[in-house]
Amino acid sequence: MRMNTTYALVDPRNLQVKYVGCSSNPRARLSHHCTNKSSTTVSKWIAELKQQDMRPEMVELESGLNYEKGRESEHFWIQYFKFLGAVLLNVRAGGDRGVHVPWVPSTWVDYYKSRDKGSRKYFELVANSQPF
């Protein structure tokens, strides 16, 4: 069984989180993001970075997740970063179906403290990447 990783793509110019995704092969997914020539907002952002000889930085938020937990994690991180004011380029809320996430930050923090690496990576990232 392939395990999934939830990741954030970060703008190297200002260290803001721009996209959250989940993949069983995150490095290959980053490569796909960087070579995709579609007209999505993510592709346009990456093309803008490439014109400046840059590419997004990938930060692993959580790993070792089965399919269902991966989708739940992706949805959670998208909603959490949006709650903090990040302007994400994600078109969807993440995951295959909506997952109820309480809108109380302390509840989120308590929940993710139990998910070991997730909270440490998140707090390390958010300290430098949020727009407020």
C-alpha cells in the first residue's frame, strides 16, 4: 500500500504558502506542477516563478498517511491556512469529500499535536509565511 504525504508549495520570494496538496509521490508531483503548461492558477504562478529562475519550495506537512487520512489531512491544511489568512491557489477545498473541521484554532492545534510531525512542521512554516 502506497502511503501519502501532504505538502505545501511555498513562494520562495516571500515564503508564503500558495498551494496545499497530497500525493503518494510528492517529488514527482512537484515535477508535474513545474512542467504543467495548463492555464490553472497554480501553473500560472509557477510559470511566473520560472521567468525569474525560481521554483516553488515544497514543505512536507505530514507523511505516512493512508488514502483516507491523506485526503482528510489535505482538506485540514487547506482550511487551516485559509483560516490564518493565506491566499491559496487551490481550486477545491481538498480531499475527495468535505471533512468537518471545527473553526476553533485551539481544537485544531490539539488535534494536530497528536499527529506528531504535522504540528511541528506547520508551526515552523507558519512562523515565516503568513501575511499578517
